[in-house]
Amino acid sequence: MKQTILITGGAGFIGSHLVRMLVEQYPDRHYVNLDLLTYAGNLANLRDIEDKPNYTFVKGDIVDADFLNGLFKQYNFDGVIHLAAESHVDRSIEDPTAFIKTNILGTMNLLNAARHNWESFEGKRFYHVSTDEVYGTLGETGLFREDTSYDPRSPYSASKASSDHLVRAFFHTYDMPIVISNCSNNYGPFQFPEKLLPLFINNIKHNKSLPVYGDGKYTRDWLWVGDHATAIDLIYEKGRVGETYNIGGNNEWKNIDLINDLCDVMDELLDREEGASKKLITYVKDRAGHDRRYAIDASKLMNELGWEPTVFAKEGLRKTAEWYLANEEWMENVTSGDYQKYYESMYAER
Ligand code: NAD
Ligand code: DAU
């Protein structure tokens, strides 16, 4: 193999799409997927590639610095693509502890492992995958650009902002060849049903209520997960060292409009009477500190590296709904165990 690349969090939603794409696209590179397999990590997301000769899975915790040092010594990585994180805003509001550990301490441990084990930085790359939530919230107009000031407002986004700062600090202080991307809301197959779309698809299927936070007029910029994976590939290969690239779908939706469209698609796919799913919509207590609007200016990535999103709006929504309905077993597996307890604790008091 010409190179060995460490991907962290590869058993999660975005990581599994990225790992599959890279393992297939670069058969002469070895990909090591390091994942703790928390509630959000699932090896079933990668069943179809698990026997590929250029793929290895390692179970482990990025918070464990000794373990990381051993792993770097064992594999002599040429590069790192770091996605492992606690990723759900609502959970961070319930208890930030795991977010601080994994997202901040874990990222620092990974940076340190690279710094201490890479004899030279020549030809190396440390890619940190981050979120647009570090920029805070927008009003009715405007877009997040790479030079927008950081203004994180949830424990999740504060932990990601902190990790971004650490990664940049390792560039300025130690000349580590880093690159960062900040992306908007992803959607598509294999997303854990705590996030809006898979949660609502599963609830509609089981005729459960659809808990819309606040007035439902919060706006997100939705990006097809496969388009995020192609952006990460491009930035890893061609992004300039020390730079940040924003990634977004130019695909803004107010939550309630997205939910109404989803309801229409689900009525059709489940062969239900028109309007049936919309009756499940229930307005509930708002998320604390809920960011009103996110929207991305991805022109740097598009102009510099030639990236283009390929899946838009209703097409992506339909593909997503179809996938979850066709993969009932996957959904049943991830909603067994502690999921019910999580759901009740999160939604009972709303
Ligand atoms: P996810 O929650 O689906 O997956 C996270 C993965 O990290 C899981 O497989 C989990 O087991 C693993 N993990 C958690 N703690 C770990 C630890 N201590 N050690 C090793 N592995 C650990 O998350 P996702 O939605 O796929 O997000 C991936 C990354 O992309 C995150 O860094 C997130 O902040 C970022 N991001 C997500 C979105 C989005 O819309 N989902 C948008 C922009 C950026
Ligand atoms: O913007 C990128 C971020 O997108 C990522 O960094 C996060 O990891 C990812 O989880 C996502 O964060 P959001 O908070 O935007 O995603 P979520 O799916 O939790 O919520 C989307 C919107 O829907 C948000 O305005 C809250 C609202 N919502 C969510 C849930 C779960 C509801 O109204 N009801 C719900 O039950």
C-alpha cells in the first residue's frame, strides 16, 4: 500500500460514507478506521466493505492518549482524517461532559500523537472535520464565510469550536500541516435517529408524534452526506495547508417546510391518505439556546477546488425516506437497547 491513513469516527454517519467511498476509490491506500462504537457508531454501516484488503477496523477511544501513541507507532500513518465526536446538540444540553472529553481532549490527544510520532511533517496531513455551528447563528439574511467570527452557543458547538482552535494552534505553534472544514447539516442513509430526519421518518412510520421545537421556523442548510464525503476527499487531496473550507448545500429549508415536505413524501411512500402524516406534527418546548439560522457560503471550496453538490432538496429528501423504509432491520437494530429510554427522557418533558 502506498499510504496508510487513519480515519476516526468511521463507524458513524458521515464517517461510514467517507470510509466506503475512499476504500473503493483508492485501492492502493490502506484505511484504518478507529472508532469507539458509542451508541452512534455501528459496524453494520460498513458491512459491504469490511472484508476489503485495504480496510482495517480498530476499536478504541481517542481520549486514551497511550492507546493512540501505540496505534501511531503500529501503523506509521501518512495522514489523519478526524471525524470522531459526540455530535448531537440535545445530548450536549443534557450533559456536556462527554463532549468536552471526546471533542476537546480527544482532538488534543490525536494532535499530540501525530506531533510526537511523525518524525517529519513532510507529506503528512491532519484533517479536522468540523461544523458550521461554531459560527453561532444568523438572522434572516447573510451566510457563514471562513472569516466569520466564532460564536458557539451550545455545549456541542463550543466543544467543536475549541477543537478547531486547538487544530489551528498546532499549525501556528508546531507547523503541523492541518486543514479544517466546517460543514452544514448532513442528511442521508445511516444517520442515527436522534437527528431530525431519521427520527421523524421513524416516527411517521410508527404513527408517533413529530416533536417540532419552538415555532418550527428555524433554518438549516441541508447537504447530502455523499456530497460532504466528496468535499472531504477533495480538501484532503488539494486543500491548502493551514486553511479552512466551508461546505454547504445552498439548500436552505425552514424546519417546518422540510417537515411538511417529508410528510408528503412519506404519505406517498407508505400509501397513506394525503395529509395523514402532517396530523402527527406537534409543537413542543423549544431547544435551549436554539440557533435560528445556519447558511453557508461555500464559494471558496467551489472556486478553489471545483467542488459542486450533486443532490438537492426534494430529490435528496425522497432518497433519504426511501432508504430508511427499505432498511427496516437497520432501524430496528439501532432503536433497540437504550434508545427508548433516551427518547422518553428527551421528549417526555417537552
Ligand atoms: P456520529 O455521531 O454519527 O458519529 C460519530 C462517531 O464517532 C461514532 O461512530 C462514534 O462511535 C465515534 N466516537 C465517538 N466518541 C469517540 C471516541 N471517544 N473515540 C473514538 N470514536 C468515537 O457523527 P456524524 O454526524 O457522522 O459527524 C461526524 C463528524 O462530522 C463530527 O465531528 C461532527 O461534529 C461533524 N459534522 C457533522 C455534521 C452533521 O450534520 N451530522 C455536520 C458538520 C460536521
Ligand atoms: O449544522 C451542522 C450540525 O447539524 C452538526 O454539527 C450536528 O452534528 C448535527 O447534529 C446537526 O445539528 P442540528 O442541531 O442542526 O441537527 P438536528 O437534527 O438535531 O436538528 C435540526 C433542526 O431540527 C434543529 O433546528 C432542531 C430541530 N429539531 C430537531 C429534533 C431532533 C426539532 O424541531 N425536533 C426534533 O425532535
